[in-house]
Amino acid sequence: SKSDFKRVVKALKALSEGEDLETYFDVDQILRYLAAHTIVVNLDSYSSGMAQNYYLYERDGQVTILPWDYNLAWGGFQSGNASSVINFPIDTPVSGVKMSSRPLITKLFENPEYLERYHSYLQQLMDNYFADGKWEQKINTLDALISDYVKNDSTAFCTYEEYKSAISTLRTLGNLRAQSVQGQLDGTIPATTQEQKANPNQLISPGDLNLSNLGSMMGGRGDSNKMNFFGGNNMDLSESN
């Protein structure tokens, strides 16, 4: 109804002005979303120039954001190179746009209390999913569950050898990303784009990490129509973006 639209406009106005945010937005849930979203560097989303692949949802009079479409997380979309993914800045988590053009991030981060809470959620994720080898253990567990199925799947999007190479790359990428995020939280690594550009020697080195081992979003050996529609199954994301 017309009153519904008015409520949305009122909420967006409050966001643009940075006022009464907790009246109109579920700030805590949004901060939790941003913490997980930033760690996995999902740029096929609100965080990049295309500002796509997310839902705004109202519950009990408050707006929150719902995650959607994470197949290009871990730098699979407009990431540039391995170093940019590993060291993606936690305090300016946008790509190809200014922070000011993403008010759902900027207006929350301008509040010191909210920024501190966001950092605490990042730390929780570090402690619960990455510290003490947890990331590698989870990858190994999942690999053990599905490895044989991938090997025997005639419609798999990749060869078994490519799959195993991707698993190794993902292990390394997750560990290096965690080192960078923890360093940014501790203050030993710059946490903004501007500071990182000014101090590149303080960033985590990617070594010989090759993100192309993680594959692409296109194709599937068992579906020739799909392969033809998308232009084959060996698309280079750096060219497509």
C-alpha cells in the first residue's frame, strides 16, 4: 500500500542522514552479515559497482539484508589478483566504488560503537572458523565427504584433477585471508584501501597462489547446451570482468 512505500522511504531517509538507525534497521544482524560477507570477499553483491545480488527484508518494522548468490565469493568476481583478495580491507569493504555510495556500510561504520561491534564479529569468525587450523580441518572434512562423488560424476563442472587443485588452493587462500583479517584487527596490517596503498610492504604476500585454480562460474562437462550458451567452460573471469 501507499503507507508501506512511505515506511520504506522514511527508513532510507534515516539511513542517508545516519539518524535513528536502530529504529528502522536491524543493525546487529546487518553487522553480522557484513562481517561474514567481508571475510569471504563476495564482490558480486552490494559491495561492488554493480550493487546486486542481495535482498532487503523487513521484519518487525526493521530492515535487514539477506545474503544471496555466493558462488563468486573468495575473489571470483572483479577481484584483480590474489593479493587484493587476501588483503581485502575490512574497514573499507567495497570495490570499484566509494564508501559513501554504499550507505548501509558507511553509515554504520561511522558509528564507533557499531564499528567496534563489527570488529568483534570478525574476531568471533576468526576464532570459531579459522584459528588453530579450523579452516583446513573443515576443508579436509568436506573434501572427504564429496571427493569420490566428484571423481565419479560425469556431469561435474571440472575434472577430478582440477577439483583437487582447487581444494589445495582454497586451503591456502583461506589461511592467508585469515592471517590478513587477524592482522587488520590487531593493527599490524592496514585496514583501509588508502592505508594499504600507502603501505604495501605491510600486506600478506600471496606467494605463488593462483586463484584461477578455483575455476570459473561457467560451463559444465555434462551439459553442452549450457556450455554453448555461456561460451564454453574455460572462461577467464579476468577477461569477462
